[in-house]
Amino acid sequence: MKLLLIAVFCIFSHCSFSQNPYSINGTVADHAAGTNLHYATVSVLRTKDSTLVKFTRAAENGIFNISGLQKGKLFLLVTYPGYADYVEPFVLDSTKNSIDFGKIKLTLKATLLADVIIKGKAAAIKIKGDTTEFNASAYQIQPNSKVEDLLKQLPGIQIDKDGKITAQGQKVNKVLVDGEEFFGDDPTLVTKNIRGDMVDKVQLYDKKSDQAAFTGIDDGKKEKTINIKLKDDKKNGYFGKLDLGGATDKFYQAQGMFNAFKGKQKFSAYGTLGNNGKLGLGWQDNSKYGSGNDMQFQDGGISITTDGNDALDSYNGKYNGEGIPVARTGGAHYDSKWNSDKESINANYKIGSLSVDGTKNTLSQNNLPTGIINSNSDENFNNYLFKQKLDATYQIKIDSTSTLKVAADGTAKNSNTQNNYTGSSTANDLLLNKSSRKLSNDSHDKIFNTSLFWTKKLKKKGRTLSLNINQSINESKSNGFLKSENDFFNTKGIKDSSQIIDQFKTNTIKSSVFSTNLAYTEPLSKTLTIVVNYGFGTSNSSADRKSFNQSPDGKYSYLDTLYSNNYKLDQVSNIAGAIFNYRKDKSIINFGTKIANISFDQKNEINNTSYKRNFINWNPQASYQYKFSQQKVFYIAYTGNTTQPNIDQIQPVLINTDPLNIKIGNPDLKSSFNNRIDINYNSYKVLSGQSIYVGGAYNFTSNAIINSIDTDPAGKSTYKSTNLSDKQTSNYYLYAGISQKLKFGDLYTGMNLNSNGNTYYSYINGSLNKTQSNSYSAQLAISKYQEKKFEGRLSFGPTYTTSQSSLQKSANDNGWGLNGESYFTVYLPGKFEIGSDASYEYRGKTKSFNSDFNLLLLNARISRKFLKSENLKFSLSANDLLNQNVGFNRNANGNMLTQTSYTTIKRYFMASIVWDFNKMGGGTAKKINR
């Protein structure tokens, strides 16, 4: 009652209470003239995490006052255009609840530059919305170093020995230069060739689709991207490099690149030749230069693929360390802007060939309800690919409200494969089967894509209209031979049957896909906007696969209808959707859905049967982003999508490429629905240089399409796709990392935690098998960069992997491992350098594999630079100095565990010479302490 009376009394007597009675004041003035500076920005930040507490603007007479502060350790930041920033720490407590800073005198930046070069560093990282921006001047950049050397220093970014980039736990597929494509989608052509001292900023973000970037409303289509922003004074002139090397055991490499920049024009050309595994075009990545054709229909239609399920697989250009490669590549790039930046063009041409020869041995364990089948196979392979691609993009700003973007690309690819297999299978030490196979294939592919994207801003602010039109035409023709002999044995180990196949196979797949999407944006209020979409699409495709048996005259003229088909597939889709966008203060919310109605008509020309269906695809989405501050952001998103089976899963045709593993179709397959949740949190503390990033994703699929496998007593398996009705498959990945510069030794430290796994089901001889696989890893890293003296990095950490089948729980693949990587370069007097890099992998024995695996790869080099600019370098290097490199891999997939060993590149010694040349306009940028 007493408190109530006091409250009533205060209401009528205008009492006021202040929970935060602390305050500061002062005046902002010019250091030289002494005149007060009006409207300067005055901020108070917490010392421990650089979080903004309060800010204000000085009055017209330069006086400022900030009240309502809490006690603690704080610092004052005063900024004014053209003047160096003023920073001063202070403390508010019970003994000092008010501070008068008096007259704060700011100094012009021009005055500072005229008197002294200040070597301190500006803020290394800024978070702008969903973009993390790294200031290149805050990191050590050695003379003639490359972008890759700069990226290795950035927190949250990792680059492996092949140049593959991972950022905040996710793979980076695209590296842009000043926001423009540079040789399409090959990041290594940027990271390994453009000089690090040309870089002003490095931006990391999820690149949105053109339509989402225009409307500002997320449509769920993103790709992890790095954008390299060049310094203004590095955009005129030319630069490049020549790299020639010869080694023992007939290994060699040759690389050259030339770049010419003139204002807003860029021209580049490159060429590579080598057989030492350093291919320069990211061949190790299947999604790059040599990916197979995947003729997808928009928004989840049924698709025809030419990669993985064909009668004879063609080589897709993938090199993952298996075998000895010989690569020859080349290309040219041009982009320019003109007409006051209203028009631009970006064009790329690539040409290249890759041949890989090698051998492979595979041990596999097949877990069945009744026991385990162990198999051992040897493979001898010879693969060749030749490919060329031309693409161009033209953009024009038609007027102040509308733009047009037109893009086209064409690809021609020829591949050749020769594969020989021998193998056998056992159960309880009894021989079940023996097999030998020879496969050959000659494939010719043509791909053409074109797109048009038109945007229009209407009179009302926020009201827009955009149209996207796409056309894709693909054709793949291949032919080859299958020759196999299989012997089957009874329970006493005596051969009781044999199977011989001698067939000539042809394969012709064609596809034409046309799609449109019209989007209209309408602001419903100051905070809420809606995007309405409508799309129409058609798809016409065919798959003509024929198998011919040998006739008495030696020709292959007898059509085997059991292993042949000729399908025509026509689809029509109508898609509609709406996405809402809510923006207020620090929050952004997106939510909405798309619904697609697709009609499907499939006809088998060989037996004149038809199969039709109509289905509905539903794609809901929602996301929430909260920006705590300029350096701290949280994001969570949900997407759902319906997935239809592809034609290779539903077509009732046998594929006998591997007679011990036969695939058949299932025309009764139904669609599945996938749910995905993404979450991430990024934080950067300016004063301490601490960077924290946490995130992950979780997928779960209802009515998933899984394998149903029937394996007979002789070890012959038949695969069929089916729907899982009462359970869900799932997979996830999690990552967390923290990095910080130490206060001593100019050292950077970091720690990363990663985990990923999946739960998958399959039917094995009628029994449901649950396979759970998980991988956990931790990595501690420490690095040091000291200009012209030393640079190096060491990272290591344990791994723990689990893989268990519910049918054979005792035969799991659970075990520990250890991974580590290091590199260093020491800069010696007389322009000498010594360096080394190493990688270590340990895999412990498990119940499935009873042997340990250790691999230490150690490379070393010594080099000397010549000329005044130090841009000519001669090196002696050793690859795999300990001669330990062995190709090795373990994998768990469904009820199958496999261990593979293969031929790969081992020790060699190389002498090489590298010439980095450049003539760029402007001088070296000076570092300014803010």
C-alpha cells in the first residue's frame, strides 16, 4: 500500500526516477582552427565486445551530451567527415557518474597523411546485412602473393591443397571480381592468379538469384560466394605470370596467364599443361568443368539424367586424385562497361582436355539380414575428356526504371572411357561368384542455354515488375560395348552356372526445357511487401537406349528388348506463389509458398505403352534475420519442396551394365517431400579482433525414395526404388568457429567444430535396414604473418566417425582419426626463401576394417627471387618427400561399407621458374589508423 501511495503521489507531483544516472558531455572542434564542428557523430561503446550503447549528434555549436548510461568500462568514438576518428576509453562507476571530456579536437586526415604514415590497422571485418566484408589492408600481404594467400588469413575461410574453398562450414563455388563473373564458375582462376596487393575488400555472402536481388525478397535460391573488390589504382595496366617446371619420373607443369585492365575493361587469357595433378581448373570438383548433364525440369518435375544411370556411363571430367592425369586447358575472358555504365558485357571461352589412367582396388562389405557378403574387385581404367564452352552476358539499363539482361552459353563435350574389372565375392569364407567385365564408351554431348531477365520499377516506390525466361537444349549421344563373364558357385564352392554377355549399346538422350517466371512486387505498408509469382513451363525429352546382341556374322544386329527402351517424356507446368517480406528496425522476415501443377505424359515407343500422371508440388519457405549490430547478425530459414522421381527410377527397364548389380524401374513411385532448416550466427568484435560463427542445417524427408535390394545366395543383387511411408530419412551438418589475434607474438588462433551425419533406410531382402552415419571433428589452428620475414599456419584435430547398420550392428565402422595440415615460408637474407607444407591423416581400425591407416604427405621447397621487384623466382621442390602417398578412401553408403585404394602421384623432385610481371597504374595504398 505504501508503494502504491508513493506511485500515485509521484504521478501528480511529477516525480522522476533514473535507473541509469550516468552521463557524459563535451565539445567537438577542429584541432588546427579551434572552431567547433557541428553535427559530429558521438558514440558510446562497451569495451568488452564493442557493442553500441548509445549515440547522438553534436549540436550546431559542437556541444554534445549523452545521459542514461550504465556504469562500466566504455569508450568514446567521435567521427566527422574528412577527419580522423577520435577514440578514448573511460570508466563510469559510483565514484564518477559524469564525465566532461572538454574540447575534443579532431585532426584532418590530409594533415595526418602529410606528416606521418600511421601503420595501425582499420577494422578488419564489417558485417553489412548478410555480407561479411574483410578489409585487405588489415592483413599481411607479401610481395607478388596471390588472392589465395590473403584468403588463408581470413577467419572462417579455409582453403585446401587443391584450392577448394570452404567458408563458415559451406563450400564456395563462385568467386567474383568487382561483382562480375571471371571465367565463369572456376574459383581457382581468381584465387591462384590475381595478386593479393590489388585487393581492397573481400566480401563473403550468399548470392541470391537475379529476381531476389532485384526485389530484395529472398526466394530461397542462394550460393555461397566470395567477391574480390580491387583497389581503384589497380584497375589500369596489365599483370600476369609464367610458370614452367620439369621433374623426375617425367612429371612436368606449365602455366601462363595474362590480364589487362583499363578502367572498366578487363581482358584475361590463360593456358595450362601438366601431369603432376596441379590442373589449374579445379578438375577435382565434379560440379565444375566436366559435370554430367542433368536435364532438370523446373520446380520438381520428373527429369531425365545422363549421369549415373545410363546403360554405359560417360566420363564426366572428374579428377579426385585417382590415377595419373594429363591436363591441357586454356581460355579467354572479357568484360566491359560503357555508356555511363548503362551497358555491360561479360564473355568467357574455355577449352581443355583431360586424360586419366590408373588402377583401383575396392573391398566392400554387404550387410544382409542373414549375414555378410565380402567382395574384392580390381579395376583398370583409361578416361579421356575434351570440352569447350562459350558464354556471354549482356546487360543494358534501358532507362531510369528498367533493365534487361540476356545470357547465353554453349558447350560441346566428347569423352572416351575404357574400364576393365575383375572381382569375386565370399560369405563365411566360401566363394560365391567370380566376374570379369570390360566396358567401353564413346560419348558426344551438346548443351545450349539462354535466358532473358527484364526488370521494371513502377511509379509507386517499391512496386516492381520482372520477367525471367529460360530455354535449355541438351543432346547426348553415346555408344559402346559391354563384355562380361560371371561364374556362380554353390554352397560347396563348386561352380554350378555361368553367364556371358556380349552387347553393343547405343544411347541417345535429348531434352528441351522452356520456363518463364513473372514477378510483381507490391508494398502493402512501410514495413510489409508482397511478391506474387506466376510461371509457365514445358519440357520435351526423350531417352532412346538400345542393346544389341551379336549375330552369327559377328555384327551386333539383334535388338535385346529386355535391356532396351525408347521413352518420350512431355511435361507442362503452371506455377503460382506469393512471398511476404516484413522489415522493421533490426528484423527482416520472409514467408510464403509456391505451388506447381505439373502434367506428365510418358510413352514407350518400343512396346507402345503410355504412362500419364498429374501431380502438385508445394514449396513453402520462411526466414528470419535479426541484426544486433553492424558486427553481429542472426539468421534462421525454413524451405520445403516436393521431389518427383526421375525417369531412371520409374521406367520399367533393366540395366545390365554390372550383371551382379541389376537396376529395374518402379512406375508406381510417388513424390517425396523434403524439409530443410538453416541457421547461422556471426559476430565480430572490433577491438579484440575476435570472430565467432555458428551455424548448421537439418534436412528430413517424408515419403522418401529409397532402395529396395534383393540379393540372392550367389551374391547377385537387384535394385529397385520404392517409397518409405512410415519413417523419415534425414541428414544434418553443424559448424562452429572462433578466431582471435593474440596480444603477443603477432599470432592468430582459431578453433573449428564440425559435425555431419545422416539416417538412411533401405529394404534388404524384404527387411528394413536403418543406417546411421555420423562424423565429428575438432580443429585447432594457429598462424603467424610477418611481412617479408615469416608466414605459416598449423592446424590439427581429432575425428570420430560412426557408421552402423541395424541388420549387422556388430559389424560397425566406428573409429577415431586425426587430421592435420601445416605450411610455412621463411624469408631469408639475399632474397632466399625456404618453405614446406604437410598433411597428415590417421584412420583407426574398426570392427569392419581391422587395420590402421597412416598417411603423412610432406612437401618442401627452396627458392630465390631475382630482380629489384623480386618478381622472378627460381625454385627447387620435392613432392611427397617421404614417398608415402597412397590412394585410400573409406565410405559407408546404406548397407554397404567400402574401402578403396588406387594409384596416385607419388614422390618427385621439380625445378621451376616463375615470372610475375605487372605494370599497374597508381601507387601503393597507405594504411591509416582510425
